[in-house]
Amino acid sequence: MRTIAIANHKGGVGKSTTVINLGAALVRCGKKVLLIDTDAQGHTTLGLGVSTKERYTIAELLCNDTITLHDVIQHTYIKGLDIIPSDLSLAAAELQLSNMSAKEFRLRNKLGNVSILPYDFIIFDCAPTFGILPMNVFTTAQSIILPIQLGYFSLEGVSNFVETINFINTSMNTLTGHHISLDGILITFFDARTKLSREVLTVVYDIFKEKLFRIAIPQNIKLNEAQSNGQAIFDYDAKCKGAIAYINLAKEVIKRGNHEQHFTNRKKHQEKTVDR
């Protein structure tokens, strides 16, 4: 199982859009996926038409010791795509969390041994901050996909984000032996027609090289329209350029994971050989 956070401390870069449509695309590739919405805005929850009325959410899971995963997981309308939903109650829950001990590890402790869950992927939608809620994700997920919108301040934002993740790994995560890595940088709202986008993309590639996903998510009004209708893009317009981009992103995510697993297995085999 792979656990991936979709995160950026800047809002409006397509995090929820990516969570919804990457999750749906992975299902189309034969994977079973759990989405965990940890943003009080609840855009992933709303974007899939999931109701939180008279239902437990991520807020209760984090703050109530008697609430379990089985109490909060809901099926979406897409078979194979489940969700732990969120809504504005999470904003109040964050205040409650601030007074709890080990508050940054609540989600990690609640998920427990995620390998026993019946999913191939768990994808987290993170709030656009470095507060308690994202910290809970960063002490849980294996890796991060960082969506960015190309602009003058993109590089500085990426640099600050990477520095913060490195700080988390060397401070908080040393307590658990956990390490979260940057899986890749995803360009969103890409418009190849603008000179600025092309120039910044070249600089981003020169700096991050293989960390940059080959697939860029284009500007596509269909993506917004799909979310407003509570649908993944594939059920709204499967032939639009946004849908094509997300299915190709899912394939690249799977391929990267397979390569990483192969490298890890090879390293373990070499270590065992040396021990002998």
C-alpha cells in the first residue's frame, strides 16, 4: 500500500482537484483507493457529492477515542473509491487537538497498521498551512505530491516547502522512525501558450529534474464543472484534456511506485547478501 499526501502551503493550486481525480484515475487503473480529507473546507468531500449530515467525519476520528476507522469511512458513488470526509467541524476540532498530548500523531495512531486495510492507495488532501492537521498527515504518509501553479513565486514556495518537510523529518519524525519524502512536483493550471509558464517550467525542470512529473495538468474548465456537480472528471467528460491528463498522471504514479519498490527490494537483497 502507498500513502500519498497532496500538499502545498499555498491555496488555489488544485490540491482537492488532484485528490479527487487522481483517486478516480487510480480506480480506473484497477486500484482500490481511500481518500482522507483533512481540510476543513471539505472540497474533496463536496467534490464527490459526499454528505456529512448525521455522519462521523475526520473531526470525530481525531478527537474522539471511541471512534474508529470503520465509523468514518464512506463509500463514494465510484466503486473502489472510499473516503473519510471532512467539513467545517474540523476547524473546531483543530482547536480541541491543540490541547491534546501527542497531537501531531493522532491520525497516525488512529490509522494504525494501514497495511491491513483493503486499499492499494491512501491519498490525503491537506489544508494549505503547516498547522496541526497537515502535521498529522506528514507524520503518517510515505510521500508527498506537491502541486504548483507556475508563476514568479513558485520556486520560492517549493524551496520553503521542501525545507519545512526536511525540518519535520529531522525533528518530529525521528520520534517514530518515520520519513516522508517528496514523491514529485506536479504542475497544475498549465498553459503552454504563455511565455512565463514555459520559462518557469524550464527552471523547475533544471532544478528538480526527475522529481517533476512528466504530466502537467492543463487549464480546463471541465475540471471545475465536474467538481461543482459532485463528480470526478471521468464521469463528467472522459474525453476532455483534464481527464486525459489525470489518467496519465495515475499511470505515472503507479510506474514510479513500482520502480521505487523494485529499488527497495534490490537494496534489501544486497543488504542480506552482505550480512551473510
